Amino acid sequence: MKFGIYSVVAVVAFIIASCESPSGGMEKVTSLNSETDSVSYAVGMLEGRNFRNSGMEDINEYAFVAGMQHVMDSSETQLLTMEESDKIVNDYFQRMRQKMNEEQFGENIKAEKEFLAANGQKEGVVTTGSGLQYEIIEEGTGATPGPTSQVKVHYRGTLLSGEQFDSSYDRGEPAEFTVNGVIPGWTEALMMMKEGAKWKLYIPSELAYGERGAGGQIKPYSMLIFDVELLEIKE
């Protein structure tokens, strides 16, 4: 999430609502006496909802306003550079988004860990340093593609539940793509396969679509299982 979530209107409204009272503290708003008051308060509510929905449950309004003032007033000493500010905000909301996804899709994470731990103990299943697991069904005798090779493959993709989400076999036509143009688990596996090989891939979510998921069927933190047949390297 970029720093641009703070719209100019929202910032102005926040500063108006956060003006210091004569006693030196933040003025407490208990009534709306003009259109400006109402619009300012309404925008504040909407932005507060955006903060909450993004995972941010608390904000230090004094620090918020100070940051704005230090940017607007060149005589003020800024406590952070703009680059540092951008990184702090992006990192924070990335952690919040990951936390919310993990809470919502915790069952996917648990099921993946349990499956990979058990599957890795099975005879014929190889686990790489990245966490990818694969099983060789047929070795293949041809060449091995590189990262920029164009390949032709047949494949079938299923979720851990066994639900199929994609199949070139069902379409009746192999897929063609560049090796480094697909998910990391596929790229790693293809660069170990030979033409004519058939492998079964067990791809952890972090080597697939991770916290984003893909489409309606592949939810965040879903591990994927593929039957892959490397038909041809098309240099």
C-alpha cells in the first residue's frame, strides 16, 4: 500500500480537526456547527474506516500532524527522509495485510505444512532447498531448458483438496511459455526436467501465488499440485 492512500482532502480535514486548543492540547470535537465542520468530520470518518480496513487500529494524531507540518514548513527539521517514510508505511501495511491474511486463511497454512511434512517422507519425493517437492514419473531423455527457454508442456493443476483448477489436457492443446515467466515453483522444476519427462510437483504457496492467491479458486496461501509433462524446448 503506497503513501498515496492519504488524500489531500483527508489530510486537510485531519489538520482542521486536530487544531490545538488554547490549553495546548488537541481540541475535542463534540458538535458540528457548519458545513465545513460536517465535511471535515465526514472525510475523517471515511479515512478512519480506510485505516481500520487496512489493518491499522491506532494512530498518533500528534505525530501525524507533526509530520505534515514538518513537510509544509521548510524551517522545521524533518525526523525522517521521504524515502524512509515511504518504506516505513509500505512495510507496516504489508505486515498488516499479511497478518490479516494469515488470520483469515490460517487453515490453508496449517494444511500445507502438515501435507509437505508428511509428503516429504514418502519414497520417491524430493524436497529442494526452496521447499519445492517433486516426484519423477518419467525421466525424459532430451535437453534441459534454461530460464529464458520457450517450452511446450501439458499439465494438470489441482488444489490440496483435489479440486482441479486448470488443465491443458482438458483444453486439448499444450501450453507454451517462457520458463522464467511462470510461478517460481514451475521455473525451478522446469530447469531440472528433460524433454519427455513427466513430474508431479508439490508447490508451497510461497513458490506459487502466496498471499495474493489467483482468481476465485486459488485462495491466498494455497499450495498447488501439478502433473507436468515437458514435451518440447522451442529455442
